[in-house]
Amino acid sequence: MVGVADMRVEKRPTCIPGCYKLQSMLVRDARGTFVKTFHEATFAELGLRTRFTEQFYTTSMRGVLRGLHFQSPPYDHAKLVYCTAGRVLDVGVDLRRGSPTYGQHLKVELSAETGNMVYLPPGIAHGFLTIADSATLVYNVTSMYEPIADTGIRWDSAGIEWPVDTPQVSERDSRLPTLGAFDSPFDFNASGDART
């Protein structure tokens, strides 16, 4: 059996620079599952920003779509997300001017069963669709919530093929600007992070 101290996180690049799929080792036995979601030294070795200042979670029913959200500079942040219950289709959209993937998106299925995670640097709009009866998604972010900087782009404006035609979306999210109408405050640099 793998000891807790031996558990490592595997980093896998995605189609968007600076965004990573992360896979932690899982330990399963007759009692259930143990998953280590964060280990400071390992994340530092992987080159990921991890000075998390807030952590929160959402619980959503099937067909609920949240996003596509981000915080504008100087309150922008990197984000680490994972499911502790259910499954979601997690999406990130590159909003960094000068990025080779500006306006493009990545999609990753996150689930409690697999214990996988996604790391998104500043300048990536984030959203997800619940694809189980319910799901709990945990967010770790590197800046505090700032209402004046909390914004996003419309979920249906970035060319994402969602597996439902009419998701349940909040009134606020339905009024967000489209990607085409959005004037991005984020710039891309070679490390794949955003600079302001």
C-alpha cells in the first residue's frame, strides 16, 4: 500500500499554455478513498503558483452551468479546482492577449471518482457544467474575492460545445459580455501565466 507521504501529483499539459490537468494518487480500501489534493513542495517542483488565499466550494444539480468567470487585474488569480462529489465538465477559456491560444478553450471532465484536478493561471475564464445528478466543486484561488473585479464572459460565446442545449444559468451569468465584445486586460508571457 502507498503511504500518505509517498503520494505525488502528476502534471499533464493541456492545449492552453499554463493550464494543467493534475492527477493525484488515490488510495482505496474497504473504508473508502483517500486523495491528497495539495502538497506545497510538489506543487513548487511543478512550477505552479500556490499561495492560495481563499478556498470555497459550490454544490450544483445536473444541468447547472456556472461561468465563465474570472477576476480582473489587479485582483486576478490562479485557480485549482476539483470535485469532491459527482462529475462536472470543467472549461477554461484563454483571455490573455498575445497568447497563441487566445479565445480557445479546454474541456476536462472532473470527478470525485478519479480525484483529478485542473490548474488555471490568471487570464483564464473558468466555468463548468454539472453532468451528474449533483456535484460539489472545490476552488482554491491565489487572491481574495473582490466584488468590483468579479466578472466573466457569456458561457455560449466562446465556441464551446456543451452537451446540453439549455443549461440552468444564473441571471448574472446570462448578462455577461460575449467573448467578441470583451476587451481583455490580460497579457500573455512565455511562462504561460498572465501579466497586467
